[in-house]
Amino acid sequence: MARIKVGVLGATGSVGQRFVQLLEDHPWFEFGALFASERSVGKRYREVAKWFLPSEMPEEAAEMVIRSMEDIGASDSDDDIRIMFSALPGQVASNVEKRCAEAGYVVCSNVSVHRMEKDIPLVIPEVNADHLALIEVQQSIRGWDGFIITNPNCSAIMLTLSLKPLMRFGIQGVQVSTMQAVSGAGYAGVPSMAILDNVIPFIEREEDKMESETLKLLGTLEGSAITNAPFTVCASCHRVMVMDGHTEAVWVTFEEPVGVDEVKQAFRDFRSDFKTPFAPEKPIILREERDRPQPKLDRDAGKGMSVSVGRVRDGRMKNAIKYIALGHNTIRGAAGASILNAEVLLQRGYV
Amino acid sequence: MARIKVGVLGATGSVGQRFVQLLEDHPWFEFGALFASERSVGKRYREVAKWFLPSEMPEEAAEMVIRSMEDIGASDSDDDIRIMFSALPGQVASNVEKRCAEAGYVVCSNVSVHRMEKDIPLVIPEVNADHLALIEVQQSIRGWDGFIITNPNCSAIMLTLSLKPLMRFGIQGVQVSTMQAVSGAGYAGVPSMAILDNVIPFIEREEDKMESETLKLLGTLEGSAITNAPFTVCASCHRVMVMDGHTEAVWVTFEEPVGVDEVKQAFRDFRSDFKTPFAPEKPIILREERDRPQPKLDRDAGKGMSVSVGRVRDGRMKNAIKYIALGHNTIRGAAGASILNAEVLLQRGYV
Amino acid sequence: MARIKVGVLGATGSVGQRFVQLLEDHPWFEFGALFASERSVGKRYREVAKWFLPSEMPEEAAEMVIRSMEDIGASDSDDDIRIMFSALPGQVASNVEKRCAEAGYVVCSNVSVHRMEKDIPLVIPEVNADHLALIEVQQSIRGWDGFIITNPNCSAIMLTLSLKPLMRFGIQGVQVSTMQAVSGAGYAGVPSMAILDNVIPFIEREEDKMESETLKLLGTLEGSAITNAPFTVCASCHRVMVMDGHTEAVWVTFEEPVGVDEVKQAFRDFRSDFKTPFAPEKPIILREERDRPQPKLDRDAGKGMSVSVGRVRDGRMKNAIKYIALGHNTIRGAAGASILNAEVLLQRGYV
Amino acid sequence: MARIKVGVLGATGSVGQRFVQLLEDHPWFEFGALFASERSVGKRYREVAKWFLPSEMPEEAAEMVIRSMEDIGASDSDDDIRIMFSALPGQVASNVEKRCAEAGYVVCSNVSVHRMEKDIPLVIPEVNADHLALIEVQQSIRGWDGFIITNPNCSAIMLTLSLKPLMRFGIQGVQVSTMQAVSGAGYAGVPSMAILDNVIPFIEREEDKMESETLKLLGTLEGSAITNAPFTVCASCHRVMVMDGHTEAVWVTFEEPVGVDEVKQAFRDFRSDFKTPFAPEKPIILREERDRPQPKLDRDAGKGMSVSVGRVRDGRMKNAIKYIALGHNTIRGAAGASILNAEVLLQRGYV
């Protein structure tokens, strides 16, 4: 099978670099083009990306000449790119992504700007792949040849994946307190002077995202619209001095009593119903050690695509359970999430 | 007024050093003796304490010769020490503290071993100074000339102080997720290899302590016994790479709706009804900035004796409020707490 | 004595905040004005400074309205400021400082831009206060009513102070390897993603500064010019994950053999010949412990104005000694250095 | 080829775990036995090793029952282990290693205790594989069937590898200032309270090791003895808050002028003359970026077996060059070094 050409929008930033790293040697996709801001256009990726990942910059990407996003959708565009991965900063993402979709590209976006729009799927394939049916709605409403699908905010992904197998017990409410890695804020997002020997108990708009995106993800597609999951999520979000890996302390209140062992078994049994290169064998890994999961030890589980859970215990409140969830915020929580979405789109014939 | 002589039990450890540091130049107390394990006995404090606090070791303490705890209560003991501050490791604390109390000393203990015993006061003066009435009960039951009083676990102190002004609204439940400093585990407690670039979502026995001590502290003295506060506390405790200062994300559920502004005002209005050297002018400091309190910026507020709260906001669950509380774990949460207890005992005539 | 009014140029940045912090309640100086970039002009300091120091923002400064640097030297300027402390970014410092000097102000600058100019004194008072005689040269050449004096780069200050007492042994060469704190780069200078679990073996222009400034500081004033000290300094500069405090491993090669004890005695005996509020009683503190000085334990010595040295030992090369030097980079190494310079100017009648 | 059975002495500690991790799936070696202290004997490795590496504990090792070192060499020992890797703490290493050698095992030791003995090879294969000829001398003198070979201290390895290609220019002296990772001290070696926001400018016996081992390694085998390299090494050793990877600032003084480009070319050209599983294709990797090598980005180069060098520049002193060297201290600097030694022994017929 010939590999499909993909583009990366915003390829030089923190998430953009992860896209470039993860797409190297992908069995289904190959680099078609890298896009970045105008001041980088025309230069080689090697020259403009201040590479900060431990692995070496992929050779093929390094030699690519950065293309301008302004040309996208221009009449004479004759590239053979099919999928655009978007890691753009919020303020410019909206226009570019829409132009891409209009021009016929499939946009797999990691950006928040379109996530909550009614006709745009917000998807974690193991959770709500059926929401992809919104694509037709979207194309019909907007008259686009292509379309946009999105993956959630990093911290919402870990939470939602861990909640999915618990849905059948009847969730009444969720409270979550996060300890988030600095990479979530982008390369220059958290100055060392701000976080060394410190905790910052605030991340802009993060609590809102967790509280709203989770409910859309766990919602049900009825006709041409999503009905949100019928409970409340309340988040308290905090930045800690960790490079990669968001840790979340979760309380789930159920409608009926649910035992610790039932919850553990639900975590253990959880599997996805599809196989793609980035799909981890176990989307959820249950750790039984009393002090796991930990970012340093567990963030790379399933090549960074598994969410690890542990410390499942009585939540002490009525019908409550508490546990810890953890995942790699720039792999499962960002670039890897978009790539997994693209794989599932391809597998299901949307690309 | 002549200063009262005090001893420090376990003077070389992490909390012991804080006692020594904080007692230097105390207007009411002076060093009577320093006690440590047998291998240090007979040597100068300067020789045996591996001092790790940024300030210099107090000169007076440095020259003191470590005394043995085995002599305490021996017939020929003729020192004029009145108060013993205890920073002993749990396993040896019980015996030594009891022998001290039996021998007529007032023991102000930072150790957990006796905290939950029915006739031993567990006290934060701004919260439940009236529980000191248990002293008489204790002396009567045990036939001691002296007595033991205790202060809570570091993370319970921050939480309980912040809950005290909210008691009048009718608390139904409390959930708390902590991000705790490494100094809480003692000097060698957390290896750098364990915590660098990491979060450890487990602290031995910490959740139990927070869940039980808080309710005793907020309980009511009825006759000769404490009735626990009538709600549930549920804690999830985590270690982060911070030197000093525990940060806590708190959800409080009330019996009736309570507004964010009411809670803020309750925090603002909270004052203690006593003045002593270690009593902070404001036991609770309300921060209005959207990203405060932070350990690095707020742990030293009120010379480390104030608890800072902030980010008071709607808890989204029924009748719930969420906020952040923060305090210095080895000052307000340990040595400073014991010293404040001693000051209040002295002021109220118990010493 | 009425206090002298001072201005701070660039008051909102990292070094600017240190100036504001250190000048609070200064016995000789009081705030006359705070200056910052145009977008802050007209607003209160409280509104525009993202305060990041653990102590609270000084009340008096907090309420001051930021003034524009463009007005400085305008004909109608009628403030009574005498001294301007400069913490401007390099690119704008040159013009503003010159305009200040021309307008009659005394400029005590922490900025590098003018340090190596022949007629501008580069001064550490304990090292080369006699170089202040260049002020007359400067005023005569430039026709200024005021003048500019500068203090060295942070890492050069620690090194030079430690070399001063060794000059009499005849220095032939100096090699220094630094481990520098992140605060030296300004608030946003070092992203946490760059330095967490890392060392960055490069600091822009730092090695040049150490190698050139040290020799001017230790040089001799002959007539109206400085002759550099007659040896070579070679620096290797590295950033480590420390908030404040630069640590330097130093090798000094002498013309003749010099013993470890002689060097220690020279450090012990070193005193300044003046007393001012910011002058530490001991400019150099010799630590005898085998693992000192350390940033966390020693940076605040002498209120951050002392340089701590330790581990003096045989340098193994011919006539060589090696030792560790350490100082607070934003106090002794920046704002405190400028303030000390101003104090000495005042004491010697230059203001 | 059947794989050779190997034992790991001290398998539960920090370096022991690295041995277990690196030996998993080794093409030439397989686990024969794991040894640890008496309190672990008889239990499964899974139960006694507090695994702290990010990868999962190798399954095969996890199920192995810890054996006692006291049985080694007992008459009834009939295992088929050929090579013993030693990661024992210094105080017990000497006896056990000697008993192993006497009993006919080949001991590849990472321990310092025997490194400087005249008849025991201290080897980095790319540097001085010819020193293996000492094995015969050792067996003849000591009457052993087996023998002991050692690899150097972690910080000496990075330095020596980088010096090897420079030997032909005629080295006159070496000064090195290290910034060493906490993993070098073992799991509990550096408390977080000691190193957070700090530098510790002292590592026990480290400077001695660097100064002596380097000269033996670069020495020449003449007859049955090593003559040390004829120059002086002077080290200043410091601990910084980095997990893995020692960074070293090096000055080399040559007998004649040597240009920066010549040194770079010597680094670029350096290759080993053997191929084994752990031998990196490039023992030395020259980085040309101005801010490399960095621990986080370069420690894993060559699967942790390459030393990265960079910032080669004029050393300013007569005939001097300065540069930065960096390597993974627990792979190239410890367990990987021993394994590479074993591979070369096997390839050359010593096993």
C-alpha cells in the first residue's frame, strides 16, 4: 500500500515537533509538507526548528522546506497531501483549519478552537469512534469537501479514557485534581523561574476544557447531534515540575454502590475494537503497586499511548471511588492522539 | 520574665532542626537540653547534626552536649526543663513521651503516635484550643504529673485551618488532593532519583491521617470526650518536587448553597483570639490573584505560620466550593505548630 | 539626613524587581520614580510588574505610577532624583543611560553595554574603588554633568572578589568553570523544558564577559586609564537547575608556589575599608566543611552580599590552587552590586 | 552460538538494575544467576528489587531466585556461569570478587576496589584493550583460574575516551570540572532535600579516582606492568540535579600548539577497531551546535554508549584547548562499560 502524504501545520512548535518525531517511519503515512509561520517559510526544517526532543530530528523532515499556510487552498495547489495534522497556536488555527477543510483536506487537529462546535467530532477512538458520523453532518452543513476532526485537551484525554469503562456503572459526578507536566504549555510556556521548587495552581482555560470536553466525548450521538453525558465534571488544574506526563487524582461518584474490585476489573478488561499502528494493545494499564502510576515510570507505557491507572480505592463519599490516572501529555495527549484519529479515519474509509 | 527551659527530643532530624532553628531567641523559651539517639549522646550538637537549613546553626544550640533520653524520669534528674518538644521517629516516640509526661514534663509532640488517643488533645490553637480541657482528663486517667499534647500531621493542619471558618456554613463532606513537599518525609526520606521529573502518588499513612485527624480537630468537646465532626474527609496524597510547602486542592460540600463570596469573606474575617510570639496576625491569608497561592511565593507568609488560600470558586457539584490551600509544612505544619501549642499552654496557665 | 531620591530604569524585569525589593526601607535612598517600557507607562507598578520574589511587593513602590524614559532629560524635568539604577535590557540601555548622565543624573548600571568603555568605571568597591577616579575623566571627555558607573557581570563578581586577596601572591592565570542559576537569565530566560533534568553548557557572551571584565576590575589606574591585570582568565560557563546562586570551580596558577593555608588565610583576612548599609561585614566567607559552599545554604550569606569560598586545595598543576566560589547572582551579582556602588559614591562625595 | 551464562553480583542496587536491564536479550549472554545481600537470598528478584528504571523489569530476571554470594566457590558449585558482573558496594566487593576469580569465574567489575592494583586491568576497550595482557600476569601471580578486570569510574570514562584521540598531540596537563548526575550515587545516595535547587561541590573520592584512573588507562603496557601516562589530571567534581548523564568541562594543555580544528577532526575520526553488540559505531560524537552536548539530549546517544563532545574552543592558556564532554553515567559509565569489557574478552578468546 502506498503511504498517504500528510502535512503538519505548525511543525516547529512543541506539539509540532512531536508530530514530526512520531510520523517518522509511520507505516501508513509519509511527510508531504511541513508548514510554519511566515518567517520560517522557504527555509529548511533543520534551520528553523529548535529541536528539543532527545531523539535526533528525522532526516527526511530535516531537509524539507517549510511551506506557507497562506497558499493552502489556492487554486493552483496541486500537492497530493490528504491529511493535515494541526498543531497551530489557537489564534491562527481557526482560519487555516477551515481553509484546509474547504480545500478538501482531512484535518486532524490537536487545537482547542473547534473542539466544542456541534458538527465537529471530538474523538478518542477507544471512547467514541461512532461520533465520526458527524463528519457527514459537518460536510453537509458547511459545504466542505474535506472536514475537521479534533482530539481533546491532553488532561481530558487521560481522564476520559479512564472513565469510559466505568460508564456502565452509572456515573453521577467526577472530580479531578491534576498535576500537569511543563511540556503541556509549549517550549517556552513555563519559565524555570516560575516552576523550580514550586507548584502553579492555575492553567489558563484548562479546567473549563476538562469540564466540557469530557462530557462531549462521553456523550451519545443521537441523529445528527451529540447529547452530552448526563453528569458533572469538576476540575482543579495544577502545574508541577515534571517534563512529560500528566497525573490526575480522580473521584468518581456512581449512582449505585460500586466496589473497588469491580472498577479494577473494568479497567483490566478494557480493550479497543480496532488495530492500527498507534493503537496501544492496552489503552488502559492497571498498576497494582501502591505507589504507581508515576510520570517517570509510566508515561511511556504503550509507546506513550496507554493511560496507566492505579491506587483504586474507596472514595469514602457515598458511592464514590478514587484512583490515579496518568498519561503522556504530548503523545497520547496531543500528537499521538491526532495520529491515532487519522489512522482510524483511514481504516474506516473516511480518507 | 525568666524564660522557660525547653528540651527537644530528636533534635538532629529534619523536624528537630526546625525546632532548634525556630526556638533560637524565642522570647519565652530557652534551650534546656537537646536529646538524640544514643550514638549521638555526649557529643556536641554541632558535631552530630548534619545541618541543612539555609540559616546558620544557632550558636547556643551548637555547643550543647546531646543528652540521653534513657535518663529522662530517672530519680536523680534535677534539670529545670518544663516543656519537651518531640520530633522523635514514631517507633521510639511513644515510650519516651509517656516517660516524660510521667516525670512531670509538658510534652508538645509533633509525632503521630498519640494523636488519636481519646484523652490526648490534638490541637491547632486557632481551631480548637478548648480541647486543652482534655489535659485534666488525661492526668486523672493516667496519673501523670505532666501531660502530652499533640499537633496534627502537616497536611491536616493546612486543611483544617482552612475549614475552620467554613464550619458555620454546615460542612457535609471534604475532598482534598495534596501536592506535598519533600521535606515532609525527613532529610533522607525522598531520594532525588525517586522524585526528579516525577510525582509520587502515595505517601505512607498520609491519607488516613488527614481523614481522621481533621475530624477530631473540628470535633466538639462534650464532657470529657471529643465527638468527631459529623462529616467525611477523603484525601488523595501526592509528593511533588518542592522543598517546602504543601499545596492542597480542596472541595467542600455544604448542606446548603454557599456562595464564593461568602467563603472568601469567611476566610478574610478569620482571626485568632490570642496573641503569642508564633501566632500569625492572620492565620489565613486570602490571595485574590488567579494563580496563587504558590509554595515558593506563599509558604513563608506570617513567618511560615499563616495558611494561604486562593482560587475560591464554584465546586460545580451540588452546594460545593473548591479552593487551594497552602502552608509551610515544617513550620506551620510541624515544629512551629508545636511551639505555638506550647505558647498557648503557657499563656493559659497549663505550664 | 534626608534620604536621596533614586530611580529604577527597567523596574519590572527580573533585576528591576530585585532593585525595588532591596531599596525598600534603604536608610540612605528612597524611591523617586520607577521607569519601564512604554506599554507600562502611566500604570501603577502593582499592575504591570508580575512580581515573582517571595517577599511581598513593597507597598510604596506598588503604588508608584510608571514613568516614561523618553522624558528623561527633557527641559521641563524637575524631579529631584539624583541616582538612576539601571536594569535595562542591553539594546535600550545605552541611549537611556547616556541621556541620564547628560541630564546630570548619576547612573549606577548593572547593564553590560558600557562596562568595557575606557572612561567608564567598572567597580566592585572592595576590589577597585580607586577606579572611581575615572569619573572625572569621563565627565571631562563627554561633557556630562552626571556620569555612569557600572558593576560587572554576575559571574565575574564572584570570581573577582575571590581573586582580589590572592593578587599579592602574583597570579599567572585563572580558569573557571561555572554552574549558574536560572535567575541570571531573567524571568523568561530559561524555559523549564530546557533545564529540567539538564545542564546547558552555554550562556551567551558569558565567557567573554568573565574573561574581560575580571582583568579590568583587577587592573590598575595609571593616570587617566586602566591597565588590565597582566594575566589570562579562561571561563567555561554552564547553566544548571538552581534558582539563585552561581557556583564557580576556580583554578589559579601563581608565579611562585603558594600553599593552601596561605590562600585560606588570605580569604579569612580579607576586609573592606568602608562601611555602608549594603557592605557585608565579610566580603568573603571561608567555609571549612568539605561540601560547602552550596547555593541553597550559602547564597544568602551577608544578606546575599558575601561571596563564600571553600574547598581550597592543591591545584596539582605547577603553582596552582583550586577552590569553589559562590555568590548570590541577583543580589551581590546584580542589583545589590549597583546599590553598593551607589552607597560608596555617596560616601565619597560623588553624589 | 549458545549464549554464555552470566551472573550479576549486587543485582538489586542502582547499577545492578542497569546490568539486569541491559543484559535482557543480549545476543551473547544470558542470565545464569542474580546475587544480592543475604536478606534477599531465596526470594524472587521481582520481590526484592525496588525497580526504578522506566522500562519494565525483564520477565526472565524477575522470576529468578536470588542466590547467596557465600556459596560462590564452594566445592559443590556446579553452575555453568562463566562471567560475573560486579556491582557490589565497595566494602564487600573485594572478597567476593577474589573468591569468584579463584573459583574460575571471569569477573567484569564496575567496583573501584581493585581498579588501581598493578596486575588488574582497568580497561575501556576503545582506549587500552592491549592492557588485557595483564590477565596472564594476574593469573600467574595470584594462581587463579579466573581473573578480574575492571572498568573505570563513570566520570573518568567520559574524560578518558575524549582524551584518547588527543594523545598523539602530546598532552601536558588536563583540568576537568564535572557536573554529575544523581544516579551516580545510587538510588538513595542523594536525598532530594540535598540537591533540589542546589549544587553540591563535593563527591566522595571522585576527584582522586578521576586523577589516578585516567593516567592508568592512558598508560602504556611495558612488559608486565603499566606505566602511567606522563601528565597530570586535576579534577573538581560537583553534583547537579540531573538524573543521568555527567557533563564535564575540560581543559587540555598540549606540549605544542594544537588548533581547534585539529582537535575537532581527531574527535570526528576516532573509531574503535572492533565490533560487538554494545560497541557504539561512534565512541565519540562531535556536536557542532553552540549549546551541546546536554545531558537530556545527548546521554542516550549510541544507546548510551557514545560520549558526546562539543564546544571545542581555544583554551586561552598556552597551548590549551577547552571543550565539553558528556556521557551516560550508568550505561557507558558503569554497567554498559562492564558488559562491553566482557564482549571484548569473549571476542578475544579470554572467556
